[in-house]
Amino acid sequence: MPSTIHICKYLRMKHLIISIGLLLLMSFSYATAPVVSNATMTQRTDGSLNVDIYYNLADAENDACNISIILSGDGGSTYTIVPALPNLSGAIGSGITPGTGKHIIWNIGNESYSFNSNQYRVKVIAEDGFVLVAGGTFYNGKSNVI
């Protein structure tokens, strides 16, 4: 007949194995952050002053995401430019499903920013509980800006 000490050790070991198993199962159930890639920004040359921003959005769980943008006017040293929401349209805001070639139009003509500089950078931010920020490039009318 097993001793009380052996039974206690057995129960502790069983509890430890069950706990490790539960931790492993929980780690597989956590969502991964959405991924933004290939973000580009180009100002139109048709006189509209609109800026086209394209990006790809991936999410392992295929969840709809909240998309926002922030810009830098100093080559990426700081990101302080936040366009007014009424001046943005397309694949921005809540409920954006993953996919390629997502398109945002920024009516920069309604704001006080000028794209006469090659120092602008854009970050497209996707959130679904996690945050991932990815940079990109844009064409300022004269050259590609990274």
C-alpha cells in the first residue's frame, strides 16, 4: 500500500502536469497581432492635392481591424501629424477586413499640410487588441521617399 507521502507527491505531480498542459493550450489560443505591410503614400498630380495610401493587412484569425494612420514630416524622427478623420476615406477606421491593396484617400487640401517635401513618412496602424506599426514609402512627385 502506498504511503501518504507517495500519494501527495503523485497528486502534486499530476497537478503540475495538468497546469503545464493548460498553459500550453492557453498559449495557442491567444490572438496574434495584425500585420501591416507594403505601406506606400503618393500625392496625386491631378491638382486635387489628394494623397493615396496603400497597404496590405494580414491577421492570423482573419479578424476585422481598426485602422489609423500617423505621419512624420521630419523624415521619421517623430510622428506627430494626425489627419482629421473627415478628410480620410476608404480602408480606415473600424471593421477593416484583412486583404491586399487596401486604399486610403487623404484630402490633404482640407488641412494645413504641404507635401512639397521628401521628408514625409506614413505609419499605418492596425489594432485588434494588439498593436503593430509598420512604415512605408511614398512618391512625393519627384522621388520615392522611404
